[in-house]
Amino acid sequence: MTDAAAANPPQNPAKPSSSLLKQTDRMKQRNAAEARFKYYGIVAICVSLSVLFIMLWTIFSDGLSAFRQATFSFTVTLDAERLDPDGNRQRDEMMRVTTIGYTGLLNDNLIAYLGERGISTEGVTDKEIAAFISRDTPARLRHMVIADPSLLGQTIRFEGYATGRIDGYLKGRVTREIALLDVNISVAQLDLADRMVDDGLLSLKFNWGFLTNPDASDQRPEASGLGVAMIGSAYMMLLVAIMVLPLGVSASIYLEEFAPKNRWTDLIEVNISNLAAVPSIVYGILGLAIFINFAQFPQSSPLVGALVLTLMTLPTIIIATRAAIRAVPPSIRDAAMGVGASKMQVVFHHVLPLAAPGILTGTILGLASALGETAPLLLIGMVAFVANYPAGPFDGGILDPATALPVQVYSWASRADPAFIERSAGAIIVLLAFLLIMNILAIVLRRRFERRW
Amino acid sequence: MDDQLMTERLVDAQDIKITARGVQVYYGEKHALKDVDVDILTNTVTAFIGPSGCGKSTFLRCLNRMNDTVAIARVEGDIRIDGEDIYDSRVDPVQLRAKVGMVFQKPNPFPKSIYDNVAYGPKIHGLARTKADLDGIVEESLRKAALWNEVKDRLKESGTGLSGGQQQRLCIARAIATGPEVLLMDEPCSALDPIATAQVEELIDELREKFSVVIVTHSMQQAARVSQKTAFFHLGNLVEYGNTSKIFTNPDDPRTESYITGRIG
Amino acid sequence: MTVTVLILLLLALGAVGFFLGRARAMAASQGDMRRLHSLPNFYGWHGAIMAFLPALFFLTLWSIAQPLLIERQLAGFFPAEQFENETDRILLMADVRRVAQGIDSAVVAGALTPDQAIALNIADDDVRARLAEVGVALGSAVTAEVLQAAQSYRELASTGGLFRSIFTILIALGCLAYAIKITQADFRARNRVEAVALGMLMLASTIAILTTVGIILSMLSETIRFSTMYPFADFLFGLTWAPTFQGNSQLGLLPLLWGTFYISFVAMVVAVPTGIFTAIYLAEYASPRVRSVVKPLIEVIAGIPTVVFGLFALVTVGPFLREWIAEPTGLGTSGSSVMTAGIVIGILQVPFISSLTDDIMNAVPQSLRDGSYGLGATKSETVRQVILPAALPGIVGAILLAASRAIGETMIVTMGAGASAKLDLNPFEAMTTITVKIVSQLTGDLEFNSPETLVAFALGITLFVITLGLNVFALWVVRRYREQYE
């Protein structure tokens, strides 16, 4: 091929034409370059899309198991002697029996149940059997009994979590090799777990607690849930929507319809486009300095979070809203002015209703990005461990400490126990589900009300 | 119908450069060009005239397969250059366009220097082996485009800084530089003032010595001034094709006459 | 009367104002609406605004002024030198407020009767224990001065609150009465209501300015405080970052700056070619069907929260790079590294660069493409030699914007880059960034008078200045580019 190229005389404009049907060597080279160039584009797209799919795949394969939990289901005899020594069924007296009392009762019952069902406990001490039960489980039983003292003395079927290690074993995260290195679990315990599974005593069940429980401490990954985080995020989204929509719409109307063209409005415009690009963590610093240190709002509260997120999303919402207002053709304004409406009436009676779908779509997308925002919330204390649900929105709940979904993802990811990684990924699935719903809503709105002028 | 017309008056040479037979063009559902037969001669200026939307530009763009860049366009029929079917699957449109150059309605110099604008074609087609070769091609093309004297001292300046007429002549120089055999011009003067138009028209007449030139124009006067052959298109049909003098003085078709006398347009 | 109740009351008065104003106008029109200057509802709105706005304005002013005045009153309870130092005074006042609020909530909870609350004194009661019973935790035992001051605070606050309520309501009623009085048939209610509405719109648009001012002021004031505790030159040019709890911290910016730029550089090396080739393919090669599928999919990447990418970096990319590249080549043993964070940030920026580049390439006029194709150029030649050079300024702007986003990115570096500040060239070493250190210095228990905490504000303003500079420049480049083709 190189020979042929050399033999070919250089193309001269003056020379009579060569055949079109034969590709010149140069043309072959050029076409090869063309194909290479196109191929780079395909590679680039494949790289980013495959990273996206690998990411989603790992998140889902890690996280879906968070929705299922290794759960014991066995009969428990609620010995009245042990749980209410005074025998008066008085709430106050029963409160004196701590979870430790319930732990002992549960352990004894589990060992008895194993014996009853003929499950061999060979090589496993009673203490090690007790270690099967999550520390959360006795607390739950205690709660149940105190709420309903009539259960005392009965034998009930009770469901409770197993510890994180057993849960991990059932989900394949903990293996026998790992157990050899782990002081918290032994191979004999895993064998016993297998026998329990065969018996039906222990199984993976769908875990509503993951969605409703508050966070739990490092030692009890199995009991932790997204309840507080979801309430916190919901409060914040509600407050952000309440604050950002009127502010954003007012500012956009002013800038788009009323503002004179002068230095001041220019400054505002430049400001807005720059604020949209300020790193989100800077808003966190702002929130910490202004809302917490200066205005003395409570730390970790959804109110402060919402204020920060409002300031953060405001520029993007103003940009989207202005685009929606600008899309309303001037002919409509002229028509309304022509029948004697004041400028204000034109805007509120004609322009705003026509721009509303666009504004709403922009707002939903802005809220979606606020829902996923993490960094500024870390600085205002929302990363704190919060084990209590905040109060209702009208009982000052917006001032109670809470966390948020993306923050929960981060704080679980930074804990030592690998069981929390599963929870972290599970929390992402919940977060992505909400984002998906919001985006679909925005797309539906846009499709439904899309106008062609 | 054009066979007998073609023998009527002799122009410089009578070699047929392009033959088109039964050309149909569809833009999506729209049948934009219906069954067009034309022969284009070498060393001749052929003018396509007709009202807007009559298909003359569409046909022009078929001749160097520029319609390929429009996703919805579909071309049927047979177009041959020197007897070779340009829609043959073996033909690379890129190679074809080097042979059939094109100048557009609006001057569209690249945002590069004047020199780089002209050198662009020769570079991509590998026409110059050395810098000196390239300089030669650039100078020759600019001279042919009657622009050399105006720009020879500022070849490094941006092509977009020239006046409209200069820009269009730069585009012509750019097209000449690749050494085409046919030059297609899509209303090359419509964006120019009368003086620039006169310069470009003069240029077209000179270019005839080296190329066959096909020009689409709105202006009948222009067609009469520069062309030897004229084709009149109307509503996607080729109505009449023949020697320019015949078309403008004694057209066969009543529609041609109506257009020329200004009754349709 | 709490502020919430007061505001609700004002809203109710506003509603009353609406109906009174409207009714008054209707009466003035004698049943013929055409005699009125404005529509009846405007008279209603006028009444409502008059009842609500001035009173609300007064309430806001009062609420800001009252704590400052009370604070000045309380100065008498403390030795002068304690009050002179600003930090001490802030802490002291916080103590006083907390004790006062604690006593209040104890009264609400019924743990103390109002009389008992007033009679509390240090000698007889363990105030801290009493308050702990009702769930108010105090950091240290309450001193006599603080308790006295707190009692005085309660008294002043409750008197102030009473006057606040009385004056607010009086102002609301007064303005409402005035509004009703001036409501006549030829009263230009619409103009006045619209003027107020315009004022509110204008106010909303200044929020953007206020935010910027807030950002700059809050960071600047703390940075100035920081510079009084730690030499600013050492901060700017220090080569070591080693905060300690005992003091004597070394707080040099350069290692953080290095980490930030190194990671952003890696991110750009990933994002720029990928993003630009993606845009080229989508804009010039892809069929409309492929484009309509691929483009939204690429943009999904931009819609995923960064914390998700952070987890991905932490559990997937980091270990992958460690096991397959860093450890076999002996370059490092850490999953968190410049590479991990850089690659993941790079992927995150791809949709940003590609969609901006796509827009910019679409703005290049079709006539230039035609001109190039007409000369027999292939697509890639046209893209490389005509479209990209023409679009270059815009693309450079897009890249700068993406770089600024990479520099300000927080979650991915917090989870994927590590926390050790060092000046190292090895990309498989863990390094850290400005944002990571802002997070680590400002989470947990904070003491706002130590340089270790305040340095975060200095870091914040550094970050703000860098990103702002990049943004202003990039936006300017992009705007100039757009004007060129408009």
C-alpha cells in the first residue's frame, strides 16, 4: 500500500480527473481517520454510560439486601415473675425491669426453643447463642410488654432481629473465612445459624424497620433505619418549597418584567449567575455563621437546613423561572395591555398562569437537586446521631434535631462496621426512588403542558 | 425536448460534463424535484432560474451530494459526471465534492486567516507537498478569484474581516483551490451589493475557461448576463432547458414566458 | 404572646382589613362599581396591607432590637473585664440565655411554679440538676451572676414581650383605621397596592445580593478573627497542615491547595476528552434516535446526588484501583487516593461539559459546515478544523466552569480522597482538599474561638475566591462567544 501511494503522482488541479469510482490512497487514509474519530466518540459515550451502569448496579446489588433482615421467629413465654416482680401490672413498676431483664428472658427462651425443636447446639456456648439476638430485640419486646401488660404470663410468637453478623452471613457478606478472623462470630455459630435457617427459626424477612426506624448506634447496624432521615428530608423539602417558590417567582417577575436596565439590575443578574456556580459547601458555611451562630437557630434542625438549601437553589430556580416567563410571547402582554390592564395585572393574570407549568417544572427539578445535597448539611450539624423522631411539623418539629437522607448515606458510609455499607447503599436506593419520582413528575408536567406558540 | 435545442448555437466546447436523468428528490413526504433531465457542458456557464422553492437549489445540491448532509432528503435517478454515477455506492461523496466545488448564497468564510481559508481545501485533500506548493496554490486561486491584489498584504488577517463582496470572492477562491472540475454556485450574489455583484459576475465569466460553472440565480438579468445555457424550474419540474438567448427571447413553454415577463414569480 | 401567635393575629387583622376596605369602597360607590377608581378587591387589599405590613415591620425591628438592649442592661451583673472581650461576652450571654430558657421550660413543664422560679437562688438549689430534670442540659454549674442575670433577663424579656405585643397590635389597628378613613370612591387603591407589590418583588430580587453579601461578610469576619490568632502569611504559604487540639497547630494552605488542584486536574483529564467527544458524537454523528436515547442517559449522571458518587468511590473505585493498579505497581496501598476521587469527579463532570459543548457546537452556523463539506472535507475534518476552532472560546468557558465545580466538589473527595494533607506527586496516595478540611474542621463539637475551627472560614473564602474568579472569567468568555454568533 505504501508502494502504491508512492507511485501515485500528486494530484494536480490542472490534470484531467481521476475516476470517482476508485478511492485514492489518500481517501482511504482520510476515511480511516474519520472512522477513528467517530470511534473515539462511541468510546467516550460507552465509558461514561458504563460507569453509570456499574455504579447503579453496585449500589443496587449492595443495597437491596438492606430491605431484608435476618429475623428470629420463635415462641417466647413472658414470665410474669421476671418481668413484673411486684405483680401489680403497674406501668411504673414494670418500667423498672430494664432491657437486661428482657435480654435474659429472651436468651433463655431461645435456648429452650432450640432444645424443643431438637436443634443441636454442639460447640456453641449459651453465651454465644445469646449473641445471636440483636440488642435491639429485647428493647422491642420490653416496649411491647409495657404497652400491653396483659401479655404477661402468655406464650407469644415473637419476631426480632438477629445481630448484624448473622444477618451478614445469611446475605452472604460474612463467610466462614471471615468468621475465622472475627472475634465477634465463630464458625460454630454459623453452623448453628444454618440449622436455624433449616428449621425456619431464622429467616430473611422484608424489613419495614429499615424505612421507619431511627438511626441506631455502631453496635446495632441491624436496627438502624431511615425514619428520622426521611422525616428530616420531608420537612426540609416542604419548607424549601414554601420559601423558594414565592421568592423565586417574585424575583424573576421583577427582573424579567419590571426591572429597569441599569447598573443595579446588571449587578443582580451577574450575581445570580455566579451564585448558581458557588460550591454548595460555601452555603453550609453561610448557614453555620448566619443562622446558627448569629441568629441562634438550633443546630441540626430542618429549619436551618431548609434555609440553607433555599438560598442554594434560589439562583437555579430564578434562572428556570425567568426562562419560563420569557417563553410567554410578547403578543400576549400587548393584547392584555391593549384592553387596559395595568402591568401588574398583565403579569399576574396572563403571564404567570401561562408560565406556571414551566416554573413548576423548574421548581421540582430544583427541589430534586436540593434533596440530594449533602455537603452544606454536614456543616449545620445534620450529620449528628439522632435517635429520636422530630415532633410533628406544627409542634415545632422543624426545630428538632433531624438528619436527611443523603447525610444518612454519608454517615453510615463512614462507620466502621461493613454492615452499614449495605444500609448506606439501601438509603441511596430510597433517595434515588424519590428523585426518580420527582423527575418523572417534572417530565409529565412538561409533556402535558408543553406549548408551542 | 432539449436535444434539438442544444445543437442550435455553439459555445466554446460541447463535451458533456454532467448528465442527469430522471432525478427525483424527496424531503420527507415532500416531492421536491420531479423527474429532471439535464446535460451540463464543460466550459459553459449554466444558469438555473425559477421562483423560490422551485427546486433549483435542490437540484444543484444533488450534483455534489450536499443533500446527503440533510437527514430527511432522498435522491433517486441517475446523475453522471464523466460517465460515472455519482450515487454509486463506491463513490465517496467527499472525493466527489473535491471535484465538484460549491459556493454558497451567503459568504461563509471560516473564522480563520485569509490564507488558511484558501489553503483549507488543498490541505485536507493533500494537494500540496511543500509549503511553497501551498503558497503557490493560494496565490493562484486568489488571483483567479480577482482578490489577490486586495489581500496580498494581509493574508494572515481573518477572513471574516473582509467586505461582503470580498468574502464571497474569498469563498470562490477557496472553492477553486481544491482544483474542482465543476463549480456550483448557489445564488452567489444575493447577499452582495451591485458593485460586488458586478465583480463576481465578471469573475464567473472568466472561470468558464477552466471549469464548467452551474449557477442558481434569482435574477433573470444575471442569468442573461453570465450564462450560455439556462434551465427554468417551476414547482419542482424542469420546464425548459436551452441556450440562454433562446430562453430569454423565444421560450417554448408558456410558463417560461410568464416567468420571464414577470407574471409568475 | 409569642411571635407566632402575634403574626397569626396580624394575619387575622389583615383579613379583617380586606373585608372592611372592600365594604367601605362598595358603600362609597353607592352600588355602582363604575364610580370607583379601582376594582373593589384593590380596596380590600389596601386595607389588608395597611393592617399587616407596618405592624410586621415594627415587630421585626423590635425583635432585633430587644435582645441587644437587654444585653446592654445585663452588663451590670458582670465584672467589666469579662464583658470587654467579645468572645467571652458571646459565651456568657449564651449561658444566660440558656439558663433563662431552661427556667422557662421548667415552668412550662410544671417542674417549677412561677414563684419558685423567681425565688431560685444558687445557695439553696442546684439549678443545673433542677433544669436537667426537665431536659435542659447545661454544660457547667450555674454561677450566681449568671443566675441573677438570667432572672433579670426573664423579667426584661417578659416586659419587653408585653410591650411588643401591645404596640404591634396598636399599630396594626391604627393603620387599619387610617386605611378605612381614606377609602373614598376616587381613592387610587390600585396604584398603591401595585406599588407595594412592586416593592415586594424588588425586595425578593435583592435576596441574591444579600446572599452574596452574607457569604462574604460571614466568612470575612471570621477570617479576620482567625488572622488575629494565627499569622495569615503562615496560613497562605505554610507547607504543613497539622491541626492539633493542644494548640500550636500548623495550618498551611499549600498542601490543601495542591491536593485540590491535583484532584481537579485528574478530573479534568478524564472529563474533558470524554465530554467533548461525547458532545461531538451526539452533535455530528448520532442519528436522531440514538441521540434521543443517549443524551438523557448521559444527563442522568448529572442528576445523581454526589454522595452516591462518593459511596461509589469509597466501595468500588477505590478498592478496584488499589487492587489492580496501585498495589501491583507498588505505587500505594490506599483505596482513597487522588486517582479515585479524580476519576469519579471526572465522570460526574462529563454530562456538564458535554451538554455545554453540545450547545456551543450547535451555535456554530450551519453555513460553516456547508462550506467545509462543499470543499470535500470529511466530518471529522470539518469538526476538527472548522467547528472546534470556531467553538473554542465557548468550550474553554465550559471547561473552566467544570473545573470550578470540580474544585468545589465536597462529598466525593470527603469519601474518596482521604484526609492526609501532603505535597506529593504520586496520584495513588491519599491526599486531601480544601473542601474536605472545611468539613472536618466544622463538624463535631465546635469552639468558635480557636484557630483550628476558624481556619475553616479562611479556607472557605479561599475556595470562594478561586471558584468565583473561574466562574466570572468563564461566564465572560461564554457570553462573548455567544455574542459573536448572534
